[in-house]
Amino acid sequence: MEHISLQPVDQVEILSVMDNTIDMLMASTPVARRAPLLRDTFSRPRLRAEHGVSMLITVQSEGRKDSFLFDAGASVEGVLHNMDVLEIRPNELHAVVLSHGHTDHTLALLAS
């Protein structure tokens, strides 16, 4: 078996782009930072929840940041809608990584 060595990084941030549920009123904790409620929160487009998962992983090392999308949710439009609300630009992603081929992790890739 080939040995793969991993390089240390300075910081890893995981942003939930899509999950089964969403609670916009949930408070932050020492472990999880929640999006702040803005004055116009309820008049702006809102995040959607749906079966499936998608996470934005951002790794920072030596002043360089790279982001990749881990899984792509269960609908063609769900993850793309949430990426737009969260101001995540698809052309700034380094890669898309799929955990496995089930449709609740892959369908946003069918968007045109």
C-alpha cells in the first residue's frame, strides 16, 4: 500500500451549503458560527433546506486559500440557489469532490 503524506495547513473552514434542515434563528456556539441576522434578513432570498448535503471546504496554508465543494445536494437548483445566497462563486472553486454517487449528493452537477 502506497504511503501518502499530508501537508499541514493553517486553517480549515467548513460552510454548510445544503443540509436537511435550516434554523435561521439558531445562535452561534463556540464550535459553530451562524450567519448573523441582518436587518433585511427576511426580505432577502433565503437559504433552502433539502434532503442531501453540500459543504464548502476552504483550506488556508501559507497565505493561500483554496476552496472546494464537497457533494452537491439533491436537486439541480437547490445548491446553486444557496451558493448564490451565500455569495459563493462557482468559478472560484478549486474542485468538486463527491463522497459517493447517490443522487442526494450529486444532482446540482446536472445544472446547465
